[in-house]
Amino acid sequence: PSDETQKCDTLAPQAVADAKQLMHLSQALGGVTIIKKGRIDLISDGQSVLAVQDTGSPRRCGGIGDLLSGSTAVFTTWTSFLSTDDPIAAIDPDSNTTLATARPVLWAAYAACVLAR
């Protein structure tokens, strides 16, 4: 996996615990997509968890949540033009291996998290 998207078993123990907790919360709320901001941003729809660790500003400014929610809305709207809600794989172009597979709305949230960093 790349630095940006890692499987849960390669994350720090606290991030793994947070990812599991986030997935259970999403499931309890009916599968809504949740973004948990932090040193490692976590995104879950109750089926999958994506971890965002892209390098960005060492300190996030006030109002970044507004940018995150607005860009998430834009990217989610764009994904709504897809003809499927089936999982889409992220492929490493160098090795042609699958990095992660997730529903389009998770990739929209992932893109917004990267932008906010």
C-alpha cells in the first residue's frame, strides 16, 4: 500500500482502534459516511475505512472543517454522476496492484481530506 492509503493492519495501534470504532459508529448510524479528522484522517461508510496520511501543512488553520465539508460535497456530487455505487479500486500505476477498494463516496471524502491538508 502507498503512504496515502493503508490497510488497517499496517496502521499504528491507536489508528486501528479508531478505525474500528469509526466503522462501528457508521454502521450504527445506517452506513453514513463519516470523516474523522486528525493526524491520520479516517473515513468510513460502515463497510470500509480509508486512512489519509498525505503530508500537508504541519498545522491546520481555523475553518479547515468548512473547506473539508464543502469540498466533500463537491466531490460527492461529482461521484453521483457515476453510473454505479459499486466499489472502485485505486491502482498503483507502477506495479499495477490494487491499493484499496472503496465505494465512490469514500473516494470523494478521501480527495477532500487530501485537499484540506
